[in-house]
Amino acid sequence: MRKPRIFCPELSAPSYKCTNIKQIHHLAKVLRLQPNDRVELFDGHGSLANGTIQEIAKAYINFHVDDISLMQNPYQKLYRAIIPYIKRENLIYSLQKLVELGVNSILIYKPDHLDQSLAKKDLSKLNLRLEEALISACEQSGCNYIPSINYFDGLQKCLQSTKINADFEGLFVLDTIANQSIKDHEILNLNNIGIITGPESGYSETEREIMNELGLRSLKIGHYVLRAETAPVVGLSKFHSLFGEY
């Protein structure tokens, strides 16, 4: 039986004290773990360790840490997903699947065609939930690398950010009106791949102009129109397949 996986921000010490209430509840109340039970600890940067529960209390769980090792990223390329804010549960679903596919970084922008369910919401509160979802997805999937995540008030600010390569090599717009599909042999030489996807209502004219002015290449990912939460997942899967990473 697979040992429970626990996110541990620091694995350098021989012991770790978990004070995350949600983690404590899950381990003690849901999984009903006891002292001396074994778990797997990871720091989100590739380090993995065995852990043994020493003490369980209402406000903390103490672990003994040993056998720390560094796990290599199984994918050859670096992948970035630039995706819009969409409905909360749909966005969380998409992030979980991107983690399972080994995405390295996620940039979330506020689209011009923002879903009305989010129009009056404080998106910073949603951001906290998204970060929790990334950690949870890593715990469940066995991924040892938590992708970085950044937020932007608009696609233009996102593309102007230092988080994006200035030369835009390997940055593609996934678009239903594109003429070219994801199978170009030139892509095979790229080490960094970035994909941009839009919301349910599609890109605005302003967003299209921004991407056209930057000379970004548009690619089609299928014969049918995909939902906003599905498009980046299918797109990343197609790149993995193209590079023979499955």
C-alpha cells in the first residue's frame, strides 16, 4: 500500500513539525494515522524523504525525517501554461491536471471576457485556494515539483512580465481559428514550451492584437472547440506526445 504523501517545505532537518490544520485533519481524522506510521515527505523542489510520525496533537504533528534523496524531473522540456481565470472549480480541475502532466510554471491572467461569476469576486482569495490545489495535486499524483504560479491583471501585463522569455521562443497561442496544428518539426528543437489559452468566450480583439504584435504563432489542438479548462491540458498532452515523453 502506498504511503501517504505530505508536503514539507523544508527537508534539511532530521525532524519536521507540521502545523497546517488541513494537513493535520486529513492525516489524523481521515487517514487515522498513528505514531510510528510511515509517510513520504516532499518539499516541492525535487527532494523526497521517508518520514515517521513521532507525535500527533491537535495543533501539530511531529515527523522524524530520514533517507532524503533528490528526484530528477522525468520530463526533458520545461513547460509553462498561461491560462485565464475561469469558474473556480473548473480552474482548480485544470490546475490539478496540469500538475499531473508535469507543468513547471503557471501564469494566470484576468481575461477581457471574464466569466460573470468572477466579475465581482476578490480574486486574491481564489489565488490562495489555487495554491492549495497545486500542493494537493502533487501529494496525490506523486509529482515532486510544485509548479510556480503567478497572477496578472490582464494578458498584456502577463506577457510583459519578467516571468516570460523576452524572445518568446517556444511560446504558442492555442486558438480555435489557427490553421496550423501541433506537429511542426521545428518545435522539436525547443527546450522551453509555453502555451496560451483563452476563456470560454474566447480571446478579445484587444488580446488578439497584443499577441499578433508580438508575433506569436497560433496552433490548433483539435477538430473541435474545447472547454477553457480542457484546452491547456490537451495542449500540454499533445506536446508531450510530440516529444515522445510518454
